[in-house]
Amino acid sequence: MNSRLLHINILDHPSNRNQIVFFFTENDHSDYFKQLLKEKNIEYEFQYDEGEKKYYFGISRRFESKCVKLNYLVFAKFREPFISSRIAKFLLIGVTLLFIILAIIGYIKSHL
């Protein structure tokens, strides 16, 4: 699997090889990432691009693995559930159980 697919908001710094850039398009994502960086005492450079409406964080490559984990925490906090409706969740579980029961019954009948 291409690891680049997992890092959709991470770029190489355009002018400094010793830094990596994280960017966010949502202000609340950016604020939470900034809060996590401060909690971990990780130094960063911050820039907001009004044209692209993106929040950029320049961070030293020595903190890359820590920051990638923090990046995942940001997306985990703000992600939406795969199936948001409770009814749909229970319906999916019910249908799945029904198919499993039918498969077991079919297996038993074919081997008797």
C-alpha cells in the first residue's frame, strides 16, 4: 500500500529539507493540532494562506513520527461515523446475522 495515501495533508517543505509541512483546511482542525503540538512541546512555524484558505505548520523532521501520530488524532477527533444512523447500524447487523444463519442452515442441510 502506498504510504503517501495515508499522509494526504503532509508535504515536504518547499525550501527547507529539514522540515515537513502539515496543512489543514478547517480552522478547528488547525486549532486542535496546534494544541496537541503545544502539549508535546514541539516547536513549529505557522502560516495561514488566505488565497488557498489553508493552515500550514512547518515542523522539524526529527518530530515527524510524533507529528504524524498527532495528525491521526486530529482526524480521529473530527471524523464522522461510517454509519451515522442507529437504525441503519442495527439493520446492517440484523441482515448480516440473517445471512450467517442461512449459511449455517444450508451447510447443515447439505451435509445430512
